Amino acid sequence: MKETVKKLVARKQLEFINGGWCMHDEAATHYVAMIDQTTLGHRLLKSEFGAVPTIGWQIDPFGHSSTQAALLSARVGFDGLFFARIDYQDSAQRNQDKTYEMIWRPSPSLGKAGQVFTGAFERNGYGPPKGFNWDSKSDDAPIQDDPDLTDYNVDSRVEDFVQASLDQFSANRGNDIMFTLGSDFQYSNAYTWYKNLDKLIDYVNKDGRINIFYSTPSEYVAAKQASNISWTVKTDDFFPYADCPNCYWTGYFTSRPALKRNVRVQSGYLNAARQMESLTGGDGTGTAKLQEAVALAQHHDAVSGTSKQHVAYDYAQRMGAGRASAENTVNQAFSTFVGGDKPSFTQCASLNETFCELTQNSNYFAVVAYNPLGRTRTELIKLPIAHPNYEVYDINGNTVVSQIEKSWVAFPKQFKPAPYVLYFEATTPALGHNTYFVKSSASASKTDTFRSSEDVSSFENDVIRVDFDSNGGITHITNKKSGISTPVTQQFMYYTGVQKTEQNSGAYIFRPNEENPIRACTSKPTLSVVQGPVVSELRTVCGWLAQVVRLTSESFLEVEYQTSEVPIADDIGKEVITRFSTGVQSSSYLYTDSNGREFLQRKRNYRPTWNLTVTQPVAGNYYPVNVGAFINDTKQQFTVLTDRSQGGASIHDGELEIMIHRRLLYDDSRGVREPLNETDGISPYPGPVRRGTGLHITGSHFIHYDTPSNSFALLRGLQSRIFSPLVLGFTNVKTSIQEWVSSHTATQSPLANELPLNIDLMTLEAVGGNEYILRLSHQFGVKEDSKYSFPVTIDLNKLFNHFPLSDLKEVSLTTNQDAGSMKRLEWMTNDEESNKDLFKIIPFTGSSVTINPADIRTFTFKVSATQ
């Protein structure tokens, strides 16, 4: 069978399109994970079949992102991109203008290098024309061509198909259209399909009005390119998506927030684990299980939060098993990094729950912190400990400033934490590790930093000051360096979901009952404050909501929020938001990221490509927030970065709201067939019954306030840090610090030169056979920053220490073809100026590569035997 399939592929009778491990979502996915999962699929197709897909096929995701077009289509080498779902108002306009097909050029940084021919299948979705489904379970009439039988229908079937074709021609340009045959659950009987299709082709062509034939998407795109049509250009994205006036698919931007966080955590961990595996001579097998699980979780019904509960559990279980396997590889890498007697290491996956068996049961241990970024970083480390008598030391035996606090848990029924938490700031070299020692000391008690809430009205460091009212609410944020200040109020609120109607709010759909959300905290909150040499925290609990406002030495503020069980005793589903109201004169504008890449301008109650009829003033203004969103005016910018994908909006000027949780009691009739009501457990299917309490959520928002010209330098660097946190390994220590350091490699970086702030070492991955993948990503878009929004040249032969590269070559983004051999189709357009090329892509020669803003350059190499 495998050989038969290979022959069909070689003869171009069978064509692989898209070719990823899955058809990923485009709203809730991070660009690194999108590229990873597509690469995994493309490498499999190349190795098994020698196949290189040239067509993107995102037919089912619920809205489409700029990053999908610019990176996951154009920079992958696709000549065309097709999908089925666009907004119903957009579709009506395109039907009138004959613009279902276009050139999509969404990146102001990549210009034409990021454009792709794009088509939307809006006439029939991604299925066959009405009446032409010939699968086993269909009632559509087969073609009966025996004239002696009473159900003879060749003439009527030909006429039906010709009319369906002419209808589709009426909304498209050129002499070619494409029909997709088959759809969800319509591929069980190939015989009935092809028997009828063979007849249809024969009789329609004999009719002579149209010519039909078996073809492939790549052949169709080639025909369109040869038609010499001048195509319209689209420069924005396809969010948000609605399929009827009260049916905005903007709820899934937040649905299943715990799963979304889990996917983001495991994706970042996978990236670090692959680096560590590569740097210690691994072949990729140690991280393969996690890679496949994370790839699967990018599916458009996985990370989107639109699966049934037991399927969501399965995604989590697969990622858990993959993480456990990868942790073994990472622990071995830690041992190799430090060398000497290669002590055994362990990790603590439950640090977010203030639990770690080793740190809570050891009086003397080493913390080895690995930094996945290509530049030195310093940031806060929090460790659970059993008592308040610990000191922290660096590799020179110097005492590190630290702080110990009693553990604080807003909702103690959820889990039992360690009694105390140790805080200190750790500095780690680029793509390297550093060691800190934590040692019990009878004279080291530091639990004297608790303050009465009445004593504290503000926190500040060298950069920012934040003021509070008597209820613990933020009232002002000041950037002391820039000399600007804004009033700020932050509230937890909720919308009630429409239910028991023809269109409920559910896993996909966000349909609130009200335009003005309801305050969630209606009583006086309980407050507690700690202020110390490392961290200051204002801790607040109000009913089923809690948060910690945390300030360290950095120029941003962390707001860690918690929800206990979202109450539903009133039989009303709730969509929980946090809303920041500021003094920013935002003039109806909001900016949100596209899968962690470029930011897009959003204007309230407006679409760039059609005249919007506003039917849902809240849901219709929600957009995907994958890593962050901001509002600004000419003097100030207020930015919120997230730790997972969420939905966000600016419903009023000066406001920025992020949806953090959803608990709904009715299905929205889009395919899940169960309410989005996550609980501790669920009984087996069919007829599942919810068990336990509602889902508890903890998350963080990172708040930055500065001038617009200063903001992106912090935003882009912090974005990378959030996605790629320090990886911590722990080992018990039995000797003095001096002895341990003298017999181990306590700190080291494999880089000969650190990377600048605007370049991330996105991928370092061993793929077997002494072959490695290296990706360098430019993190800034054009015009984001006066210093960093420009091309950067890196000499790859001078990048690593003791890691000599050989057989170095540039390849496509998904590594399935040489970059020099990629020949994409040229297209005529009616707009040559929009998103015009600002920087030409410089071909890679020798060992130096120039990386333009928002671009990613990908290489394969081998490591010389002289390593």
C-alpha cells in the first residue's frame, strides 16, 4: 500500500496540501508552536514520500491570522492558501465584488515576501455543492444513467451541477473555479463517490456548457496565476468571525483557559528542552513524545478550547506524558552541563502550586537555572521551602539578597502549599546556565516584611510607582523615568451569557446579555501586604476572586489573578473579565498581536474592508490576544502582556479588558454538543455527569506603562521571557560551595556572542543523523522601535563556542526545501503600494545572514567531529 501511495504522489494523482501534524488554530496559537507543528508534518511527508506541499489548506479554523499568511504560507513556500470561514458580512461584500480570491499581503514588515494568493470557499463551505454528496450516509440522489429505469436522472443532475457551477462563477473572477468534494464525515465510501463523479464528469462535458475534470489545488492555483488577472490586495486579517448577526466566534479566544495555559507552558518547555538536548549531543528522541503532543494540541479544536471535556483531558494527558519523558532528557542535560560527578537532578513541575518535594525537604541544595534566550537575563525565582531560615549564595560564595514569606493561598481548599516561599533574583548567561545555592541557616529568618494594608498606599522602584486605594485597587501608575502618569482603575467583572435561545453563548460563541458587565466584587476585599528587599506584593481576596499585585526591580508590574469556582447557583453562565480603565486617549483604537508576531490596529465598530453593521457591540469588538494588547495616544502607552491566549477588547476609550474565564451552562450549537462548564471531573461518556467544583484558574498579566517610543523595547523582550522562562534543575549538595564549584561547571554559555534584543534564537533542535535545525527570529516589526526595527546581520560561524558548524545551509521555514530553490508564483495586483517592501531579503551566502524585521531565517547544519 505504501508503494502504491508513493506512485500516486509521484504521478501527481495524489497531492498533500497543508501537510502539518494537524490543521492548527489561528487565534489561540503561538507562532513558535504553529511553525513547530507544521515542520513536524512537513519533515514526515518529505522523508516518507518526498513530498513538499505548496498549498495551505486552513479550511475549518474560525478566523484567519496575518501570521498564517505571512509566515505559515508565504515563508513556508506555499503558492496558495484556502479556507472556508469568513465573516458573513465580509462574504456578502465579496460576493458582490467578486473578491473571494485575492492577494493577501498582511505584513508591513515582510511586504510582498509575505503575500500569498488566497481563496475563500464561502459558497459551499468546504463541502460539495448542495445535492452532490455521494457518501454512504447521504440521501443525495446518485446519477442513474440507465434510461430504462424510472429514476433515470442524467439530465436533471447535469442541469443541477451546471447551475451550481454558474452560481459560483458569478462570484469569482476568471475561467476556473474549484469544487471541493467531501466534507466532515463524508469519506466512508470511495466507491460511491468515484462511481458518481466519473459519470458526472462524462455527462457534464458532453453537455458542453462547462468543462469539469479531476484536479488538485496546486493545479487550480497555477490556472489562476496563468489567467493574467489583476487581483485585489488585502492587508488586514480575518478576525473576528461571525456567521450570523448574533453569532460572533470570539468566545473561544478564552475557552478552557487552563488548557490554553498548559499548551503555552509545554510549548515553551519543549523549545528549551530541545536546546538542552542539542547542546548535550542528543538526537531528538528525548523530546519527540512531547513534540508530537504539543503539535497535536495546536489543532483548531484543541488549544481553541472547543472540544468535549474528555477530549480536552486527552490532550492534557498526552502533554503530561510527553513532559515526563522530556524531563528525563532535561535532567540528564543538567548533569552534563555541570559535569564533575554528574549529580542527579530533578525538576518541580508544581512550582505554580508552591510545592516542590526537594526544596521542601532539603536543607542544602543547588538551583541550576537554564536560560533558553540568546541574551543574559535577570529575573525573580520563587521556591517553596519548609521553614524561614535559608540563605542564598552565588557561585563565589557571596550572599544573594533574598526574601522569605509565609505562603499565601487565596483559596486553600484547592491545594496545600509549602509553608514558606523564598524569593531571589537570578542572573543567567545567554543560552546557558548558572548555579545558586540555598542553605539552611539558623540566623537567616527573613519573615519580617509583612505590613498592615493600612500602612501601604503605594509601591515603587527606580522606574515605576503604583498607587492604591484603601480597598487595594490600583489608582495610578507613574513611569518615573519618562515622567508620565495615568489614573488607572482595575476591576473584575463578568458578562452573563445568553442562554435558552436559538443562539446561546458557548465554547465558540460569545453572546453577552448586556453591554455593561457586572462587577464581580461587591463587598470590601480582604488585604495583606508584604514589602521586602526583593519583592513587594499587595494581596487581595474578594469572594471567588483574588489577585496579587507584584513589583520587583523591573520596569513592569505583574498582576497575578485567581478565580475560585465561578458561581452558577443562579443558573446563569458567566464570562469573567479584568478591565483596566486609564487616562489614555485611545480614540477608539486597540492594538493586538497576531500569534505573537506583528501587532494589528483595531478600531471599535469598524472593519477595514467592508462597512460593518454593528449587531454585537461587545462580542464584535473582541480580538485574539495571544501575547499582548495595548492602547496608546501620542504621549503614553498602556500595555498588557498575557501568559496564554485570551480574548481582549477596548469597549470604551482608555479601557482595555481581557477575558480570563468562561463558565457557561448551554451549548452554542456549533459542534461540541455540551456546555463549557469545566469542573474537577466528569463521568464516562455517553451521558457524562459533571463532578466536583468549577475550574480554578490562576494566571498573570504583565502591565507596562511608558511612552509609545519606549514601549516596544520592553514589550518584545518581556514577551520572549514569558514564553521561554528559566528552566530550573535541583540537586542536593553535600560539600562546601567552593568545593562544589571547583569540581563542576557552575556557569557557562555556549554562545561566543550574545544575540541583540531584537533577535531570538527561536529553534535549536537535533533531528538525528548529526543534523540540527537553527532558526533566528527578528522580534520587532517595522516602525516599532527607532533602534531595533532594522535588519540585523549575524555571522553564524561566530555564534557558538565549541559547537563548530558544518554543512550549513539555509532552508525553508519548515526545513523541507533549500531556500535557494524556492520559486514562488508571481501575481499581478491592483495595489503595489500597500505594505510595500521596506527591506529586501538578502540571500544567505558564506556564514553571515541578515534578518529583516518580523522575518525568520532557518538553517540546517551538522556539528563537526572536532567538537
